[in-house]
Amino acid sequence: MPEGRKLIHYDDTEDAFTIMKGSHGKPYIREYPHIHFSISHSGSFWACAIYNQEVGLDLQKTDVRNWERLPGRFFHPDECLWMEGRTREDFCRLWAFKESYVKFNGKGLSQELSSFSVISKDTLSLSGAPEVCQREISFPDPDYALVVTTKRPARYRLHGSLSNHSSTPCSLRIASVSSTSS
């Protein structure tokens, strides 16, 4: 990976590390290129996915205002069709699928969200981008949508405690399906 812009440098012990920012803004750990992570926050929660391969994560609170005007500006035509008659919660779920994908591929919002679809043409269902494995994770607070994107199927487990306090962490650890760790 080409050298990017330094975001954070931690040098308290021999385990020093530097978090860099890639050409499209995706953060990475310079000293540990085999560790991949994705961070998201929305409302009162934040989440972090850590994995041994590229990963994308998005958390969306489902309280978006004026959401009805946004699909035509940001979504693929198949997604606009899928959104007809849908709810604000469906909009946020779809947005989480799309943002998780662009975080996974490292392009972030420099990639036009309308340039790809996460809707299956065959079933007109929210199934994720076809070349990756996208999964909606059941979040303990029903007012949130959480989506993880990986290259291959993976097992997910939420870690952390949730409460009504702001800044409450909710982390997500991702383990390979073939892994024996839990």
C-alpha cells in the first residue's frame, strides 16, 4: 500500500504504530498491514470491525429527515425502484449496505453511490453487492441498521455493552468461518 497521510502515531512502547490515511481516505495501520478495520458511528453508538482481510462497516440511525428526496440523487435506478413505497428504515438499511461497500473497497464516498447496486435484479431484494459478502447484523437497538462487508463469508459477533448513554461503544469482531476462534 502506498504511503498515505499520518493520522495518529502511538509510540509508548515497542508496540508503536501509526494510523495512516490512504489515497481515498481509508485508514490503515502502517506497521500491521495484515490488520484491517472499519469504523462507523451514528447517533449514540459507534462500531469497529477488525479482520484479517479488507472489511467495511456502516452503522446508521434510522432517524434521517427528508429521506424521500435522496434516493434519486444517490441511488442506482434499481435501488430507486426498490425504494418505491418503502420506509425511512428501509432507506437507512439500503444506505448502510452502500456505505459499508465503499468502505470495504477503500474508495469511500469518492465512488458515486449511484454507480453500483446492492439490490438483486432477480429477486428485487436487498442482498448486497454481488462480488462481496454483505450481511446486515442484528443491532440491539432497533432504531439502527448495521451492515458488514467482507470478501468471503465470515462469522460476526457483537461485543460491548449497550445503554442509553451517548458515546456508548459497540464493537464488532469478525472471525473467519473457517477459524476455530470465537
